[in-house]
Amino acid sequence: MGSETRQLHVFFFPLMAHGHMIPTTDMAKLFAARGVKATIVTTPLNVPLFFKTIQRAKDLGIKLDIKTIKLPTVEAGLPEGCENLDMVLDSAETFGRFFKATAMLQQPLEQLLQEHRPDCLVADMFFPWATDSAAKFGIPRLVFHGICFFSMCASEIMRLYEPQKKVSSDTEPFVIPNLPDEIKLTRMQLPGFARGINEEVDFATLLARAIESELESYGVVANSFYELEPAYADYFRQGQSYECEGNILGRKAWHIGPVSLCYKNADDKAGRGKEASIDEHECLKWLDLKKPDSVVYVCFGSTSEFPASQLHEIAMGLEASGQQFIWVVRRGKTEDVEEEWLPQGFEERMKGKGLIIRGWAPQVLILDHQAVGGFVTHCGWNSTLEGVSAGLPMVTWPVFAEQFYNEKLVTQILRIGVGVGAQQWARMVGDSVKREAIEQAVKRIMVGEEAEEMRSTAKELGKMARRAVEEEGSSWADLNALIEELRLHGSSSKQGNNIGH
């Protein structure tokens, strides 16, 4: 870039939830590394979650700014200090109130836009009003979904065609029409609002507004890479239907991922997200003693909470599989002295063979270790893409959100995973999966010919992921193209404003 080139300024505004804030921070770091002035907007109590990443970036000469706006929790009927979605998943009522509070952020965000006049606003899909806010200041708004092209295509086709209404029961499979692949689901695997459950109506309204807002926005930025899902990247952007004439989708979109690959060393990876519940050096020391591809990593994200009975089945299934494992348990009651979910004598029997992390784990650091050979995941997109980037076969155990779509991508399209048999979409409780199914699925990704085939395919995808973000790679080029387009848009807008004066 020439010295006369004006510095581009981009605001990044993620939903206050770990699964949204972490990739948005990674994205901001990517923009900042290309010379863009990047500012993250969040609420005061969420600032510590960004602190380590911002500090590490500054040490590398990459400047990330942070601005705060207050979430009106009390006005929305939430307890004071309840500023993160992960804190309100215990009931549909508090869940709804949290989104009511986020809708009140429009005015304070616009005040920040007025003060700082950025060239672009990258705002989470759950802030549908952000498109109007950006328009008031004549700047483009980019939507960040935090999911892949396949899931964006599948969910939009489901919204347009509603194939679930054409089957006679919740367990009868139906095909999602007009996709490049034949993908089948059941109504049980759909969110409540898609099944007509009343308490989900408000959320359905929010999603409908999010779609309208996206159609009016400048475009979509995706944490994915072209080589992973080329048919769906093309479908989402070009919109050509596979069975019908005309364009169904046809949205402007840029793939710039995997964004987690912006972390190059162990300290950076360990500092991503919340403070880990285990010292990363202790964790790496444990893994260093293991043979390559011999450990299975088990983690269900920051929001999935399983009942004690299900955790007990997981423990028994892992033991029966005979595999070495690291198991991350994020359960609200795990601090109880009794830990009723833990089979008697389990930790003693698994000493040296299994490591339980209670709380937050340095996931990217663990997945990238050569000893790790498989991943049991809830299929959240961040975790799924981190598993792909690490070249790992996966056991898929979707719980809610778009996770049942992601499972299909992993097991059917990429063919690098096997399902554990989860059948029901459930925001609060994981499906009741028995120990035998867990044992079998873990063995299938860890030992035998099938496991080797999946691992070989997964490792190739991992190499593609790394190539995509390197210089001249597909995601590197798409990010460059996006920055250049925003620069040209900003220049023409400012010229237009000058002519107007």
C-alpha cells in the first residue's frame, strides 16, 4: 500500500457470546494485520475476554482498539451484570430478555458511529437493526453469521420451502430441496420455531428480521474457505438453483477463514477466549508423552450443558472404547463436591490414560498437537472448522443452533466423521445417547481402516485450510478483495459528500 493511501477503519460488533466474540476478534486481527484500523465494540464486562488477544496482537505490532457500550440488562428484566448470552441459556424467558436488551444497543452504537465515522460496520447477524444504523452514516454493513456456506444455504432453503411441513411425523425423514447434495433431516432435528413451538415465536421473528436485514446489507463475511465447500460457496454467492430456474440466493459474500489460523504460536493459541482452567504447559506435557494420533479430544463448546446422567454415559463410553482422551466438562454443577456424574473410581482407573478439564480448555492448542487423532464435537461451527484445520476425523454430536446441518457437512459431504446418533434439537439438554454408541463412534474415528481413510482425508483438508490463509491462497485473496472494495467504496462516498457540500 502506498504511503498516501488513507487508512481504512472497520468496526467489528459481535454478539456477546463466546462462540461469536472469539471468531470476530480473530477476524478483526486479520484486518488489522493488513493495515486496517480495527475497532471491536462490546460491553464492559466482556472486555476481559478480548484482553489477552489484543495485548498479544499489540506485541506483534498489530493494533486492535476496543470501545464499549452499556447493555441495558435491568431495563430488559435481566440481573445486573448479565452481559453474555452463555449466562442466560437456562430458560426461554431469560434468553428472550437478553435479545430484548441487545435491541436497545442501537442508539449507543450509533453514537459511536457518529463519533468515530468508520468506513464499514461488521455486525453480528443477531443485530438486524445494524444495517439501518450503518445506512444512517452512509457506510456499508457486513453481516457475520459465524457459520459456514453449507449451513447458510440449507437454513435459507428450509425457510423458503419448509419441507418439514410435508412429512406426517417428527421422525419421518425429508430431503432439503435444491441443494447440490441429497441431505435428509427430521423435524426432531429442527429448532423449536421451525416445528411451531410457541415459546420460540419471538426468536423466529428475530431471525426473520435478520434475513431481511441481510438482504439489505452490503454482504456477508464467512469464516470458511473455498476449497472446503466450493459448491455451497458458489450457490450462496451466485444463487443458481440446482432444480429450479432463477436465482434463489445470490448474495455478496467473502470467505476469509479459517480465522483461528491467524494464531501462529502456542502462547497466542492458549490466550484465545476465556482463561483456561488448566495450565497449557501442563496440558502439552501430558500430550507430549503420547504417540501421534492416539488421543481423542472430547468437548461440546461453551454453551452445551448435558445432564449428569449423560455425562455418566460419556465417561463409561470413553472407558469402554479403550482410547486415551482429553475430556472438557463445562457443567454448571461440576464444582459440586460429589460430582454425581462421575462413575466411582473413574479418574483413578483412567490415570495417565484420560485427562478431565473442568471448565475452559485451550482448544486450538490441543487440537493442533500431533498426539490428538480425533475429536468428539457438538458441531458448533468454530469447533468444526478448528477440527478441520487440525486435520482431524470427528464424532459428531449436534445439540442445537445450526449444528445438525454442520453434522451433515462433516459426515456426508466431507466424509471425515461419524454421527453418535443424536436425534433431537434441544437448547438445554443433550440427547440421551448410550455408552455403547459413544464407544463405537470413538473407535470408528480412532482405529481401523475406516479411521485411517477419514484421517487421511481430514489431513488433506487441514493442509488446504492452511494454504487458503497463506499469501495468494483463496481466503487471503478474498480478504484482500474485500478490503480493496471497502477502500474504493469509502473513497467514492467521501467524494460524493464533498461534491454535495
